[in-house]
Amino acid sequence: MAHAVVLVEGISDQVALETLAARRGRNLGAEGVSVVPIGGAQAIGRFLNQFGPQGLGLRLAGLCDAAEERDYRRGLERAGLGASLTRADMERLGFYVCEADLEEELIRALGAAAVEQVVDAQGELGSFRTLQKQPPWQGRATEDQLRRFMGSGARRKKRYARLLVDALDLTRVPRPLDLVLGHV
């Protein structure tokens, strides 16, 4: 039976958090913690109502991208969890924002060279180099190119969420991932 729920936008976020928890020796299921992908930030209100104080009354936490912070904030306010919430208020409630998105956080924590090694180990360095040669991506920062590469397809996003978390030095875990797991 779940005692706490971490609401995340998508499956890649779920995979990253569950992988990180396992690397830290945590069994979220045994602890009564469920990581629930909500299918996009616009659905946050429905899930807060289902699991929060007006529903099952479970302990809540969440993770979102910076572009979806407003949706999460509005959902928290509508669920009766605060008014005129700031990012610090959201964090006190257990909701954390990735500066751009999960991929950007992981790429920054690992560094572009280490991420390229992960891509190479997957046999996809050639595909990545092809993306780098495309006119819209030429001259852009390698980190931006890697982020685009990882985001080009749900399977790739999900697979690299696990691979990048597996490659992380556990002393360099991105702040939002570290804190959301620490909250539950």
C-alpha cells in the first residue's frame, strides 16, 4: 500500500528516480512510495486531487521541468496546498523543478564528455554526430545537442534516463532528483 506518491511528468522521470533510488539501496515499493508518471504537467490537478488531502491523503512530492512549473504551482494552489506559491514554497511541499528538464540536469551533472561515452557505449555516437551536422544544430553547445538527441523519441528518453543515472557519481546527483527522493 502506498503511503507517498511522487508525481512526475513522464516515464523517463519515473525511470530516473527509481534507478537513483535503487542505486542508493532504496526499494521504493517496499517503503510504500510510488513514482507516478502523470502524462504531462497539465494533468497535475487531477492527480493532486486523487492522491492529496482531498483524495487518498497520501504524502505528496513531485518533479517537473521549468517550463511546467506554472502548471504545477497552479495545481498545488487549486488542491488547497497553498496560495501565491513561490518555488521555495513548492519545495517545502516536496515539489522540485528541473532547471530546463531532466535530461539537462543529468547532462550537466555528468558533463558532455561522459554523456558522449554513454552514447558511444550504446552504439549511437554516429547518430549523434549526424544530428550535430544538421544546420539547426551546428555550432550549438554540445550539451544542447545531447539534450536534443536524448529527447528525440520516448524510447531513447526513457533508456538514457536509466543509463545516465547509472553513470552518475552519487556525490553529484542533480539537486531536484536528490531532494525529491529525500522528501519521501
